[in-house]
Amino acid sequence: MSRTSGAEHASSPFRQPKAVWAVAFACVISFMGIGLVAPILPSLSGQLNASHAEVELLFTSYLVVTAIAMLVTGWVSSRIGAKKTLITGLALIVVFAALAGASSGIWGIVGFRAGWGLGNALFIATSLAVIVGSASGGFAGAIVLYETALGVGIATGPLLGGLLGTVSWRGPFFGVSVLMLIALVATVVLLEPTPVPTRKATLSEPLTALRHRALATTSGVGLLYNWGFFTLLGYAPFLMGGLDPISLGAVFFGWGLLVAVFAVFGAPWLKDRFGTARTLYGALVGIAVLLAAIGLFDTVPAVVIVAVVLSGIVVGVNNTLVTTAVMSISPVPRPTASATYGFVRFIGGGLAPFAAGLMAAAVGASVPFLIAAVVVLVGVVLLATIRRDLDAADAEAEQPGPSHERADAEAAVREVPGLPTEAVIAEDALQHDRR
């Protein structure tokens, strides 16, 4: 997966200390959680006598708590250090994933998924910083390793969920708990203590950053896009003709592969060729078209399946380039911008599946997808209001000499909170420096 060469990459990015591998393994399991529950949603609904809207709360509780936690992860880590924050997050995931698997009803699972979301926010916010700080072979080698963990986790999460879901709906939850416990023990034993940052973050920074128009606008675009994305991810499994968990897992495995490939390789290539703004226009329109196709043909499982798999292309591009836009034009430090953007976009992602379940029950399954398509198109209009800012950021990145983007991204991933796609941004900027 490495795209780099030169003195900084004289050693393989996969020759790392054991501590780095422990955290990378935990990253894979954490990223699995993005699509892990999708294959078992129909099974949960049937076996627990829960409505579709109630089942969708598994996404809502997880993502809304993750969103709110993004506001405090920087405050926590700046006071106890990255390792303790990482371990706290891992421990919370272990406990709450196991409790979700042991639950007897849907409301217990929903509540424990909220705790899981808190742990995931603490872990994600610090994992990249820990890998960068502990890896051998330089910054870029650590980024390659992190990208690999990201891709493997996103692609295999739905497949693991489908495999374990064939045994029982409890299987994916217990599976994550056991795997994260292994990662937790390895991290405690192998990872050296990390220093506490000298600068203490404040709780108000991510919210006050929304006063800046460019950051507020791109965060709003992220919210609207995530409304469409999580409508698709959360409700589409109910429209696939009653597929069993393993078949659903295979569908979302194909989706996850496309997400990983286009996030890591496709997005930087398209950005270089067409620019950030035009690429994002195309990707947002693309996901709106796919959502509309599902809405218009919601009773044709083949159309739904193909649309979901193809959505991995535009999801991968959007996940990278919307983050790139946030980081490129934001007037605040990157860690603060990350927290602000993560908070706003996960709110949209958390509310969308629950709303889809309610609308589908009230007026039919096609309506939430058609509404989501319109919502994403509103995101295109909103994005157009900052077209000049995006073009200016692209023009600056093309100037000869070392790009500020690489330096800023490197600084960001050494602090918290950070977003996974900042790894891609930093690696893309590194390639620009070498041209």
C-alpha cells in the first residue's frame, strides 16, 4: 500500500516496534465497528421484536455520543496523556461491547452502544498520534501503516459482522470485545508511557471555532453528506430481499473495499486532476443519485445492493476530501478543526438512521432515501459558497517548495483529537513536496 520512497522510507513501514503493532491492531478492530452491525440489523429487528426505528438507534446512540465526545477528547488527553486516553478508550469499548452482547433487549444494546461510542472517540482521537510518536522509519512510514489499518478495518468489519452474525446476533458484539481486550493488554504491556502535553486544551475551543464561516460551512456540508451516507448504511440492509447476515456482510465487504481504495488512492488522484471543489461536487451528486435510485427502486433488491456497493466509491472520496477542505481553509488549529468537524458531522450521521426508520414506518421506505438525496444536494449548494476558498487552498498547495499542508497535518496527528483521514492528507502533501 506504500506510495512513498526516499531516505525517509529506507526502512519498511511494516518493520515496527511491537507497541506500534498493538495499537495498529486495535485500529483495525475499531474501524471494523463502522460497518460491523449493518449485516445483523434485520436479525436484531426480528429476534428482539424491535421496530426498524428502534434498531437504527444502534447507530444513533453510538454516533451522537461519539460526536459529543469529540468536544472533550482534546481536553482529556491534554491532561492525562495519549497512552492513558488510549487505554481508557479501549477499556470502555471492551466493557460496553460485551455488555451489548449480553443484553436481552434492544434498549440495553442501544444504551451500551452509547458507551462504546465514548470509548471509540477517545481511542480514535489518540491512536494516530501514538502510532506516529512510536513508529520507526519516520512520519510517512507511520502514515502508511495507519492507512493500512484503516483500509483493512473498514473492509473487513461488515464481513466479520456477517460471519459472527450467522451464529447469533450477539456474536459481533462479543467478537469485538474479545479482540479489543487482546489489543488492550498488548497496549498496556508494550506501549511506553507518553508525556502529558504542555498545552492544556479547553472545552470551549471546538464550539467557538464555529464562529468562523469557512469551518462552519464545511462542517455543515459534512453533516448533510453524513445524513445521506448513514441513511444508506443504516437502512439499506432492510431493502435487500431478506439476505442472511453472511450475505449482507459480503455486500458491505465490497462496499468497504471501495471505500478504502478511493479514500487512500482515488481521492488524492481526483483532487490533483480536477481540484477539491469539482471533485466534491461530483462525489456529492454521485451519492445523491445513488440514494435516489434506492428510493425509486426500493422494492428491487438488486438495485439496492448495486447502489450500496457503488456508494463506496463516493463515500471514500468524500471522507477524504471533505476533511481536506476543513483542514485546508480552516482559520483555527487543525486539532480544533478536527474536533469541530467531527462533532457536527457525526450529529448528522447519528440522527439520520433513526429518522429513516420513523419515516419508512410512517410513509414508506422510499421516502427517507429521496429526502436524503435532496439533503446531500443541499450540501452541494452550500459547498459552492466557499468555492473560492477551496480553489485558493488548491492553488497554494501547488506552489513550489514544501507545502504548509504537510507540516500542519503532521502537527495535527501528533495532537488530539484527530481524524483518520488526516493521515491521507499528510501523505498526499508529502507527495506534493517531492514533485
